[in-house]
Amino acid sequence: MSTLTAGDLTDLRHEIQPERARRRPVGWRAPVLLIVKILLALLFGLPLVFMIVSSFKPDLQIFADLNGVQAFLPVGDLTLDNYLGVFERVPFAQFLLNSVMISVITVGLGIIVNSLAAFAMARMRLPGRKWLLGIVLATLIVPFEVMALPMLWWVNQLPYFDGAEFVQGWLDTYAVQIVPFIANAFSIFLFYQYFSSIPKELDEAARMDGAGWFRIYRTIVLPLAGPAVATAAILTFLPAWNQYLWPLMVTQSEAIRPVMVGIDYFKQLNVSWGQIMAYASVITVPVLALFVAFQRAFVNSIAASGVKG
């Protein structure tokens, strides 16, 4: 089989991605568009600004500033005591490490499993693949809250190796927070749409050169699906990072709890709103950093897969 160079893959990416006409607004449209962008930025950005600014203020000043614009400004008695209090009140480093590990493993395994499933339905001539895709998409209409209790029963029946012997039940383990969320219907659909846009002539040429399906997936199709991979990573990372209900149900020890469960510690006894804002600010940083790093690929993937029927 003839191997594709990095330059060839780059050219193919440009060919399969939709061409977007970039037209600059003229006349009165430019200032109107600028005003709309500013309003949208304020609408979505002010809550984040309030959270970050409040994380440096004592509780009394937070409530005193609520009646004015000072609530969004770093003025008054600013201090780092709220951030120091976060580490004193909860084992924050352990919670953060747990969330990073759970999210990264879920994203990595999810990309492999979901892309393989989508590749089989989009590129291989399987009988009933359209029906299978429909069944996968039908699971999107079922809320997680409906499945939570049945899932809790099932994971409690599964065997688990604790390092010495097999025991019954996955409760209070890392596996119970990762395995149920590896397969994702929306990620499968996203990969399916993107893989369908790649010319199938590439598969036929590779098959003639003796390549198997897995090699076609690994060396041709997946390298061309960079934007879809980035989008699936973001859309898998967000729910994995923000999981609250499920870890609250299946974990008991602090050693394996994620950061979202840790925020309950600040609601016990004396509520410190400044520490809550500091805690929320710290756990928001990884999400913002991930989106900023992959925003271009995210937009390209939505443009490439979202316009297809």
C-alpha cells in the first residue's frame, strides 16, 4: 500500500472540509454586528467575571457590592484567603487529580470506541447499518436521570478485581465513573457524519493495495478527521468533568471523588460564598483552556458535519 505523506493528508483535509465564503459586512451592517457581538459577550461573560471577581472578596463585601456595578469590578478588600481556604477545607488536590484522570481516560477511550463504531457504519457495507445508527441515535432522547437507577443496579452486579481478588460490584471505584460513559451516541453520530464526507475512493484504492479495514481507519480516515476528533474530545470532556449526580451516587470515599462533588463540602455548616466562588473559578479553568485550544477545530467540525442531512 502506498503511504500518504503529511502534505497529502493536509490537501485532503482542505478538500473534504466545506468552503466558507468569508464576506465582510459593509455599510451599516458592520457596527450593528459589532454591537450584537458585544451584547452576546456581556451576556455570556459577565457571570464568569462576577465569579472570578467575587472569589477575591470576603463574603460581606460580595453582598454589599450586589447593588451596583462594583460586583463586576476588582475593587475593595481583595484577598487570596478564599483560595487558601479551598485547600484547607477540602482535599482539593486529590479531587482535581481524580477529575483529570477520569476525564482524560474517558475522552481517550471514547474517541477510540466511538470512532470505530462510526467507521463501521459509515465506511463498511454492513447489513442493517442504517437501522443500527437509528437505534444509537434513539438513545439520545432518554434522559440520564431515567437510566441512573438501572445503571446503579447493573454496576453493583458486575465483578470487579480489587488487586487481590474478584469482588461483586463496581461501587466506589474509578471504573464505575469511566466505563458507563465511554460509548456516546452523539460522538458516534458526529464521527459518522464526518467519515461519510470523506471520499470512499480512498478506501477502494487502499483495499486494492492490500490494506485491511483497520489500517484504512488508522492511516487514512482518522488522520483526516482531526476536527471531528477535537470536537468529540470537547463534548466528551465537558460531561465527564461536570459529572455530579452519578459520582454522588456511586462514590463514598474522598480518595476517588471528583471536583464537582467536592463543592458540597462548602454548603455544610458555615457557608462561605467567597470560597465557593474560588472553588468554581479553579475548576472552570480547565474547561475554558480546552475550548480555547480547540475552538477552531470545533467550529470546522460543526461546519463539516452539521450541514449534512
